[in-house]
Amino acid sequence: METTNKIRVLIAKPGLDGHDKGAKIVALALRDAGMEVIYSGLHQTLDQIMQTATEESVDIIGLSIMSGAHLPISEKLIGMMKEQGLDEIRLTVGGVIPHQDIPKLKKMGVAEVFPGGTSFEDIITGMNNLFE
Amino acid sequence: MGVAKYIKDERGAIKEVTYQSGITVKPVYGPEDLKKAGFGYDKDLGSPGEYPFTRSLHPQSYRSRAWTTRQYTGFGTPEETNERFKLMIANGQNGLNVAFDLPTQMGYDSDHPLAEGEVGRVGMAIDSLKDFETAFAGIPLDRIGSGLTINAVATIMMAMYQAMAENFGYSKEQISTTPQNDILKEMIGRGAWIFPVEHGVRLVGDSIEYAVKELPKSNPVSICGYHIRESGATPAQEIAYAFEIAKAYIDNVVQRGIKPEEFVGRFSFNFNVYGNLWEQIAKFRAARKLWAKMLKNEYGVTEKKKLFLRGLFGGGGSGLTKEQPENNIMRGAYYALGATLSGAQTIALCSFDEAYTIPTPRSALLSLRTLEMLMDEVGLRDTVDPLAGSYFIETITLEMEDKILEEMKEVEDLGGMVKCISNGLIQRKVSSQAYEYEKGLQSGEYRKVGITPGKTDKKTETTDVELHEYNEAWAEKSKANLKELRLTRNDRDVTESLKALEKAARTNKNVMPYLVKCCHAYATVGEMAGVFRETFGEWNEPEFY
């Protein structure tokens, strides 16, 4: 992708968890860093997230998961992305993610993992680096 | 440094301190400060146990009775939750504080597609009365009260608690339950809402009305400044927004022809202990006073006990760090100190591993022990309101009172809390504050021990934290139980009770007695919430920026 284009990110809250502070402040930080940010709102099914990602032609889907269900949710979404030929979109995952799960997520095909406590700078750099 | 703003000179001496609520702190306080603030003992403090209760709700406070400890517990299957309940009670806990899994909180049964991967994960999975019977088996319900952390479907869980107790031979007059039941705060933070704002408030009103008439020992609503604070509100906003939410519920019940005097005594609050120690103490003392004043002056409440701001001061989740999690043990102890210095009635502490996982028995016990140390070793029960009369504390308590009133006025000028939440104004404000605070933390303007500004500390592997494993078998077991239930219950009772519920919901009748009937018929949470979903629809969250 060309560097003049703004990166389009969908910050999405999959599932039933409603703790959205992290998702919202990351959305604000990415916006201030010059990205186009779409926020999904709460309680999204993976189908809804896929639909928004397609409609908004995003470059990145950033999932925010605090409930501990990051492994099954990510695995399922990656499967759906492949099925629908949307595996060009990079998937990142943030939230309450124990360290030992990071390699598992990466192995599944998650491009970057940003556990709680990751600095805005590292998230922004991490996302930009996906397109270098 | 800390959550307050500190300006230092070139030698590192502190020049200016400003608390999050906007209070500026002087280096030294003296009698002139109290004079300047117009402080008067009788007017601003009163004796402990006397209006306006700044010092304490009870004349002897912890001398007569230590605070209640109520750690948050519940996970997996009702069987496992029951074991953990019994463990906590055996270790001296005198009230339960029950966690539900997300499908239950959102009104879905364990076999609903949206429940996949979530059954029993963050709390116990409840599908029907059968599960409540298992979870509370052998718990002396006439002696142990239960806080139920449930909001959108709080009416359902309250009904289920009553039905369960009745099946165990207790009368509804004997039992004491405190469902959280604060839907407006879910819409600001935490996010477990389902129905549109006005229907959500109506259900809260139904439960209050029902408790007034039928459940004399239960407290139908626990208003949570806690989560609002966690979402980014200042301590002054935490109290102000909670009080504005309380006003919205009071107004709903008053419209039903019930006087505030008859029900405000049943309200309780849940406030956060995270933050600057002195600011928290000022917050709690000011809150007790303002609540009593507001009920007396605006709602004409006269009976002393009904003016009490009762509640749980605890948690402190925002203060915990993932880095160096053991540091959270000490943090928790300081938060608990703040709560006990403020005369908290009930306390629950976040366990040190909660930034990662559901507390293990070991970490949950550490929290209990922390509170016991304050109670039995350190001397927090020695005297009532030990900080009273401090030039500093009394001055900032008065300043905090003004800040809270300013925040309340702002909400009222904008049309009240229901309006400010419906249009997303409060959510946007709180989120943008959370963002600014996080930026300050990352730039080093604010400091948390163990965190290096601007750095993601990848090296701090937290091998010492034992993770609470999610067990796929929980979901399977819940689903199997549900299947069995659907085969064995009396279908006609279920259908008829749900039909009656639908009619009550549609015709603005109080839904509570209908829910109790549904629960006795073993209708599921998903079925009852489904009736509400059909009747009320679901809320569309306003844009947040």
C-alpha cells in the first residue's frame, strides 16, 4: 500500500464482553496518529465484524478482548477471513492476553498482539510496520 | 507521580499538586484553612452516627462491628462456585459477591450461539433455577447476604434468588440479596446492557418497587460509581454521576406513587478505592454527607437510617498493573487502608492477579488476609473516623463536596443523566479523559511503580501468576443440563408463565411477580430475557467520537 494513503483500522469488540475503555482509548490514539479509525461498538458477532471490515475496506482489524476468549475468537475469525478471501486484512489482537498465548495467536495468523499495558507508540509502530 | 499532577522544581522538590478532581493541595494546612473554607463541626461533620454522617454512619463504627468483607467470587459451573462460596465462608467471609458469566449477564442460555467460548468463563453460568439451587446449596441464606453482579437481567436473577430460597424453605422476607442492577452505569462503562435506556430504567424501577413491597431485607439496587471511575471519570465525577443515576431511579419509582422515604434506604453504592489516598478519603466522607443532604433537602427524607450512604468501597482494578503483579498486593493493602480510614461498611479488594485472570484461591485469600490485618493487627478498629479534624482532610473534604456539586450541576443543566447517556455525552467525556490519563501515564506525567513511561515492558514475564484455566467441559456440562431440563420440566407451565410475563412487560405491569413464576416453572434466563428482547428491543449505542 502507498504511504500517502491512511491506514484504515476497524477496532472491534467481539462477543459479549463490554469492557471497552481499552478499545476506545486505542481508537483515539490511532486516530491522533493519523489513521482512519472505525469503532464497531459493543457485542459484535464475528459476522458483523467481517461485514463492517468489508464495507469499510479496512487494512487492519484490531480485536479488543478482555474476557479471556481470545484464542477461540481469533481462530474462528481467521478461518472466516480465509474462507471469504479477506486474508489480506491484517488481524491484531489486544486486551487481557497472557504472555504464553502470544506465540499461539501468532501461529494462528494474528499479525500482532498488543497485551494490556502496551504503549500507544508500540501499537502505532506495530501497525505501521505491517505495511512496510 | 501517582494519579495526581505534580509539578516539581529543578531540584525535584514538589511545587504543585493537583488531584484528578481538580483540587489543588497546599504544602501545609492550618486552622486558617478551615476558617477560610467556613468549616463548622456541627454543620460539616456532626458526631459519628449523626447527620450529615461525614464521620461515620454509626456512632461506634468499627468498634461495634468490623466492616463486611465481600470478595467477588464465582466461575465455571454452579457446583464449583458452590465449593468456592463455602471456602470463603469457612475463611471468615460474611457475605457473598457473586460473579456471572457473560452469557448469563447478557441474557443468553449456555447453548446460544453467542455464548460459545464464554460459558462459565468470567463467572458462573446460570441457565435456570436448577443452577441456582446447586450454587447456593447449604448456604445459610437467612444469615449470609448475596450481592449479585448482574444488571441488564437483574430482575430475572432477583426473582430466581427468591424462587431458589423458597425451594430451600426460606421465606422471601428472610433473605437478603443485593443485585447490582445499575443499568445506567453499564451504559457508561462495563457495557453489559441489552435494552434501550428507558426500558432499562423501567426494569430497575420494577425491582425497587417489588423489593419495597415484598423483599424487606433485600437491597434492589447498588449504584456503581466504581465502573464509571474505571472508565475514566475523576473521583468527583464518580460520585456526581452515581448520584445523578440514583436520581433517575428515584424519579422512576416516585412516578409510581411511592415516596422516596419508603425506598431510598434500600439503595447501596459501589465506589472505587483506586487513586490518591487523601483524595479517596475526602471523596468518601464528602459523598456520605452529600447523599444525606440531598435526600433530606430535595426528597424530604427524614428517618435517619434512610439517609445513610451504605455500600461497598473496594476494588481498585485500574490501579493494578500487569507488570510486576506482586506489587498489586501492596497496592491493594493501601487501597484497603484508604477505605477503612474512610469508614467503609463493606470492602472487597481486587486480588493481585486480577489484571490477568480470575483470582485463584491463594490470591483471593491474600485479599482476605490483607483486610484481617487492618482489622486485627494494625488498629483500624480502634477509634471512629481517626482523621477527623485534620486541617488538611477537612479542607479537602469541603473542596471535594464543591467539585461533586459542580459535576452534578453540569449533568442537570444538560438535561439529567438519562439524557446525557442516551446522547452519549457522558461516555464521550469519560473516554476522552481516560485517553488523556493514559497518555499522561505513558509520558511519565503520572507514575505507577513498576511501569517505565513509554515502554512496553516485554521482559517482565509474569511466571509467578498462576492462570485460571478455562475449562471447555463447563460449557458441555451446562448444555447437557439444559437439554435435560428442557426434556423434564413442565412445558405448559413454562409457556404460560412466559406468556404472562410478556403481557406484563408490554402493559407496563411490574414484571417481578411474573418472573418469580417463570423461575419456579424452570423457564431459562434466555427465555425470560428473550421475552424482554422481543418487547423492548435492544439499545443502539451512540457514537463515541
